[in-house]
Amino acid sequence: MTGDTKEQAKEKAGAAKATNIAREVGPIRRAYYQRIREAKDRGEFTAWSMIGQPDAIFAAFDVIPVLAENYGPVCAAKLVGDRYCEIAEAEGFSADICSYLRTGLGIAKLQHDLGGEPPDEAPYGGMGKPDMLIGFHSFCDGRYKWMQQLARYLDVPYFGYDLKDWPDGWDVNDPDLKRHMVNHAYEQLKRLVAFMEKVTGKRLDKYRLSEALRCTVKTSELYRKTMALRAAHPCPLPAQDSAALPFPMFVINGYPECVDFYQRAYDEIKYRAENKISSVPEEKYRLIWYWLIPWFYLGLYNWLEETFGAVTIGTGYGGAEIPPSEDMIDYDFPLESMARIMYEGFGSHQTIRRTSAYYLRQAELAKVYDVDGAVCMLVASCRGTTDIYHAWHVLKDNTEDIPALAMEADMVDTRTYSDVMVKQRLAAFIETVDAAKRKRQKG
């Protein structure tokens, strides 16, 4: 971090959690990375993949998903993300490439140099050596090509598949277009199944796939219900806690223990909402933090609470705001059902990014959570935030004068971050939020 010693930065990196369920994630994360490290000894397969993968298929084959993309936040939290980004840049990859992806490229380069073994200093012992790489473009185009680049360093089979984005301006309920999209997704999933059968030497167990799909649907339902409780006053689940909660869903989705975790999450947050338990003694302001967050300094949310009484609601991870729909699912035909989920209900967030419906949904969230201000990091390395000023215009046109702030920073690379500048801008923004809130209260 600019202007900080490494020791000071380490003190800031972590965040004080308000909930018991968020504190449970640490042990789950450690056990997960241990399982990855020991997978070869147990005869298990691992696949480097990314958020949005069809979890039920992975579970049906007992393939452990290793979200190489998600390892970027892990490295950022341990304040080593910069090192791996610099290694990738030394290999010729531009600093404008997503820092999640640069982190993975740096790790893969080191593994290549070490004969396939993760570097000793890698957090939690690294991501192990995968048996396969699985890439797809969903959310942003860099993710599809990224896996091909990782294959330069890792001598393992690579598979890429395509999902179509919903075209802007089209009715999301258009039956003909939806049928076309779903059929395309179904064919891609069949290709993925064939690839995994070849690598693992196993045949797809349709019953196992159906049961895994049941678990993913239930998990998504519980997660959505838990996140919806953030609308309560005061907010029972601040951003520093909600940032931790998606992790089990990313790595053990499709298994009963994942469902159990989110049932506990829902029960605790519901109790906090009903009993008006918050992370601050008095909630003076509610902010919504769109999309990417500073993983190297989640303590920033604690600072906002302690300094201004401002609770932050985080969005962007896990598709929590998309309601699930059981009526589209036929568990006798799980693969077809998974294709439908990609374009309806809680899966559709993967396919309607950057459309008018997407921007209106973000504005709606601000009203649902009754926030006083909106914040987003304008990340030079992330195309997903380059349209944030347009999003702010939509927010302004569809809400009652909610102020918005865009700050230039990165989610992994601390070389872009100035603690002094960020806090000065947030302090000034809180003054604007306060004035707008008083104006609204006067009517």
C-alpha cells in the first residue's frame, strides 16, 4: 500500500468479523486447501476453474474445483498478490490485465520453474498441481483466454466452453431466444461432461448429478435468503462478513455439508435481524459497495463503522440478488435443467451482464437495501468496472438522489492503492451522504 510500511499494511489487511458464521470460514478454507494438497495421495482429481462453473457436474465426478481466480483474493489478503502480479508482468503480460488473472499467471510461472510444485510461500500451501484446466468466458472475456495461458506453464489437459451473453435490448422473457440460448448451453455442458469422463476415466452418474443439483439449488436458496436479510434495520450482516460467506459455495457446492453451512448462516443472520443486532452501536449511514472490493484491506469497512457509524453492504459475489426458481428444474433431466438455470433464475446473472436489465437491477438493489450512498472501485485492470459512470447515471435516474462515489483502486494489486487518499475521499463522501440523507428526511 502506498505510504504504508509492510508491518502497518499487515495490521490493516484483516477485518474484525461481527458474525460467528463468517468466523467459521477460516477453518473451512484451511481444510479445503489441505484437501487440495493431498488430493493426489487420495486418488482425487482437481481442476483449476473459476467462479460460475457448473458445480453439480464437478460434484458428480468428485472433481475438486480449484478456483484459481479466487486465489487472487486469498493472495491479496495475505499481502503477496503484488509479487505474483509482478512475475506475470515480467513474463510480458500487461498490468492492464485483471489482477486476479495476473496472480494466477504468476503462480503458474513459479510452479513451472519448480517442476510443477507450488512455491513454498504460496498462501495455504498453494493450489496444487491440477489434473485439468476448465475455462469459460462468463462475466468477462479475459477468463476464457486466461486458462489457455495457464496451459503454457502447466502440462495438463485444457477445456474451454462457450456461454452466450444475453443481447442488450432483447426481452429476457423472449421464448424463442431463450430456447436458443438454453439449447446452446446444453450442448456445451454435454461437451464438458465428455471431457471430464475422458480425464477421470469415470462415466457420469446421472443420479449423483441430480442429487448434487438439489444441493446447489438449496444452497442458492439459503444464500439468497440470508443476503436478503441485509435489508433489515440495522443491517445484521456487514460487508466484511458477507465477503467471507461465498467461499464454501465456491468450493464444496453440490454436497450436503455446503447446504448445512448456509442453513447455519441463515439461522444466525435471521436471529440478528429479528433482534436488531448490528456491527455498530448505532447505524448512522448505510452504504452499498458494488462489485469488486479491496481484498488486501477489508478492515476498511471496520474503519467506516468506527469513524462514521457507516455500515457497508457488499454485492457482487454469489448471485444473491437473483431469486431461484424450482419450476424450471426437472431432476430426472439434470443436465437440461442446469442449462435452463443459466438463463433463468439465480443462474441468469452470468448471462445478462452489461445490459439495460443489469443496470436497472443494480439501482433496484440500492432501494431494496435502503442505502444512503453507493461506492465502487474503478479498477483499471477490470473491464467490469469501466462502465461504472454509466451505472451511476442509471442509479441517479432511478433512485431518490442517492450519492455515488467511484474510487480508483485495485482488488489485489496494492501498488495502485493509497490509504490516505482513499480515506480522504470516503470522509468527504460521507459529508455528501449526510447532506443528501437530511434532505430526503425533510421531504
